[in-house]
Amino acid sequence: MQYEFITVNPDAQPGGIAHIQLNRPKELNALNLELMSELKSALQGLDKNEAVKVIVLSGNEKAFAAGADIKQMAGKSAIDMYEVDQFSTWDAIKKIKKPIIAAVSGFALGGGCELAMLCDMIVASETAKFGQPEIKIGVMPGAGGTQRLTRAVGKALAMEMVLTGKFIDAAEAYRVGLINRVVPVELFLEEAFRLAAGVAEMSPVAIKLAKESVLKAFDSSLEEGLHFERKNFYLLFASEDQKEGMQAFVEKRPPVFKGK
Ligand code: CO8
């Protein structure tokens, strides 16, 4: 399928690693409705593609994404926003079962920061800047910023970032637990692929159920989350990969996972 605002490579790296690149460089990858719709459709396609195990999502060196497209939103009324229902796209992306790793360099602001946080892990270049500057244009985060950022970095810093629009750099983002790794700018994509490769070696079915279980921790009580985890743990004993993984350990050989 041909896209206008993103490029998609289902076979970017050996071992089932796909790559989606946001591709509106002149606008710093501002997330217009069309780009988000393309992103949803590409992610859904990769989620169904059996050859793909992990998806890396990047922008370019200057920007992961500088937020929602302000020019597209500027003249909208509340009812326009309601009718457009752009967050159904975000809800669909949240349902992608395969792990998505954000490779962030440069600006990850507003919806761009929210998109990175919607991914499962974040690898950043030393030049990355994270922020929720919506307050400076008279609004506030709308795609999870007040919730995911607060859960990731705690109330004090999240409140300051959301109320003042302050950016944090990659080193601080790493220190406060927002991201997984910081690497020199020339290595950010390579490092994201390396992290993806480490995941892609595992059983595809276990990866999906494990992702689902970790995410459950965000919207459930401890008791409910533990129950959910246990069910998924039991479910994996119905997979061939569990038999293979444990047998391979016993036989002291590497497992060969099939995703069944
Ligand atoms: N929307 C539209 N266009 C943008 C955006 C944006 N968010 N960010 C940058 N651009 C455009 C600029 O207008 C400029 O275009 P042009 O050359 O035609 O004037 C081009 O990208 C380059 O930008 P700058 O010249 O400003 O580049 P600088 O390096 O000087 O500055 C900054 C970079 C600091 C990133 C600056 O561009 C900036 O402040 N951008 C806006 C950041 C922002 O406020 N983001 C939050 C937007 S609101 C939001 O995200 C709401 C999220 C909730 C809904 C999510 C749904 C997707």
C-alpha cells in the first residue's frame, strides 16, 4: 500500500523487525489526521503480518513528531473536534498486539510525546526533547499526556511539564524513567533495531500476552492485574512455544519458536 505521510518497511531487519517512519519532515512530522490514519492502517497491517514480530516507529533526526498539526486544528470548533473523533485512531493503535518501539530523535512534543508514550519502549538519541507544550497554545494534552506521562515520571515533573510546557532532554527522560535508552544521534535507529532484535527472538505468542499483561498494570488494581497476568500465564501453557521453550532449556539448546 502506498502512503503519503509515512514509509513502511515490513522487512527492515532480519528476524521479523518492521520499520515505520513518519515522513512529513518539513512540518517536523506534525501529526495531521491523514498521517495518523495511515499510521493506524500500517500498524494494523503489520500486526496481522505473521512475518513481523516487532515494530520500530521513528521520525527523523530532527523530529520524532512536533505534536498534533496545529494548523489543521486552529480553526476547529469543539463540535468539529467531537465529530472528527481523532482519538478513535489512537484507541486503535493502543490495541496493536505486537510490541512497538519508538526511536526518538529531536522533538517529541505534544501529540509526538504522547505517540512515543503510546509505544511500548522508547529509545532516544542524545538530542531528543520531550515535552507537552499544549498549554502554551491555550490547550492541554489530549492523547494521553496527562495520564501516561504522570504514570511514567510521577506527579511533580508531569505537572510541571504540563503546566509550564517545559521540555526535558534525553538524559533527564532516562533518569526519570520515561525512556529505555539514550544513545548518540547516529545510533538511535540502530539501537532501536537492536532492542527490537532482542524481543523478536522470543516466542511471538508469549510476547503479545506479556505486552498485554504489562499494559494491564496501567488500568487495573493490583489484584485485578495479578489475576489477568495469571490467566495469560496459564494460557501460554496451551502454546507449542511453551513446550519448545522449556524442552530446549532442559536439552541445553536454543529454542525454535513458532508463535503457536
Ligand atoms: N503543527 C503544525 N506545524 C508545525 C508544528 C505543529 N505541531 N510544529 C512545527 N510545525 C511546522 C512549523 O509551522 C514550520 O512550518 P513553516 O516552515 O511552514 O512555517 C515547520 O514545522 C518548522 O518549524 P519551526 O520553524 O517552528 O522550527 P523550529 O526549529 O524553529 O522550532 C519547535 C521547532 C520548537 C518544535 C516549534 O516548531 C514548535 O514549537 N512547534 C509546536 C510544538 C507544539 O506546540 N506541539 C503541541 C501541538 S498541540 C498537540 O500536540 C495536541 C495533542 C493532543 C492531540 C493529539 C492528536 C494528534
